[in-house]
Amino acid sequence: MITNPSSTFQQDLAALVPNLRAFARSLSGNADKADDLVQEALVKAWQNQSSFAEGSNLKAWVFTILRNAFLSERRKLKNEVEDADGTYANGVATNGNQSDHMDMLDFSAAFQTLPPDQREALILVGAEGFSYEEAALMCGCAVGTMKSRVNRARQKLATLLSVDEVL
Amino acid sequence: MPGNENKEMDKRVEAHELENTGEQSLPPEIQASIGRQLKRAYAEIVSEPLPDRFSKLLNDLARSNKKSGDDS
């Protein structure tokens, strides 16, 4: 029986698609753009499959590819859009000072008010279960920076969602 | 339960490390509540039905590999 290594690679990639979509959605906040990012990441992963170290973490590898695609897209946009007041650079909506308690805000809406680096950190560590070390490696930052981003994201969500009242 | 003790230990270590960076960490119950909500919201997206485009794309990629230089 001939085993085709690329067919299992294909299956492994296919199995990651739901998580890639969720990760992309949390980065971009837009479902259509997120799926375009997933498409781009899959193509790049496929083209670079020879550089994937067999036995290492495929999910971390493809997530990193998707992340890089997202960042380069954002850099391109930033160059195109005149960002006079810096709102774009500061993320979708950094309205943390508006109110300490936004009772009607649901979790996803609160999540989208976080700066992109904090959203990413919280997803990788809190939802995907990567270790701080893995997440730091994927994002090219220090482990302490990753811990601090996750912590600040949690702090802000706790404030926005008034978690203390829910308990 | 030793597993839980380890987790508690991790939390204390984490809190201590954050103290060193001058940041506060949240009470464990609040942190757990946020964790649950995060996982729930994320799982909702993960479990959404998949559009066909991704399996189609992967099949196309596999096929184009076979066409150009099938050395197996």
C-alpha cells in the first residue's frame, strides 16, 4: 500500500479549518475577511509544506501563517488609509473609558473592543490552550509580554462585562 | 487532587510574576468566569457549519500537486 504523505497533510489541514476560522474571526472581527484569511493561510501552508517540521505542532505553524497574513494585510491597509486621528491604528473601538459597566454588552462585543494584540493573546492562551511559551513564540514576543497581554485582556473584559455582578 | 494543586500553583506563580511587572491579576473566580465565556463564544464559531470553499480549495491544491511533477 502506498501512503501519500500529502494526503494526510491535506486531512490535517482540513481538520484545522474550523479553528482557523474562529481564530481569523477573532483577529479581523469580520466573517468574510476572516474566511479570506483562512484561504490564504491554507494556500501558503500547502505551498510551504516542505518547510513544516514533521512531528512539530501543525496547528501552531498554520496559526502563525494566518497571523502573518493578517498582519501584512493590515499593514497594507494602513498605508492605503489615511489614518489622521489614529483610530485605525488603535483598533476597532477602544472605548474603554466610556463606561465602567456596559451591562448590555455581550461577550463577543466586549471582546472586539480589545486591542488586536490582546485579542490574539487571549484566544491563543485562553481558547486554544496554547502555553504562554508557545503563544509568545507564535507572536514573536517575550513570554512576560504574552502574560501581560492576557492579563490586561481579562481585566478589561471583567470591567466591561461586570463579571463580579454575574457571580 | 494533585492536578488541581499544580494549577493552583501555576496561578500563584502567574500572579507573582505579574506583580513583578506591576500588574494585578484577577481573582480566580472572575478569571474562570471570563475563561468559560471566552471558550463558549469561541466554540460557537468553531462549530459553525463549514462553507464548501475550504474542502474544495484543499482538493484543488492536492490535484495541482499531482499534475505538476508527480514524482511518487
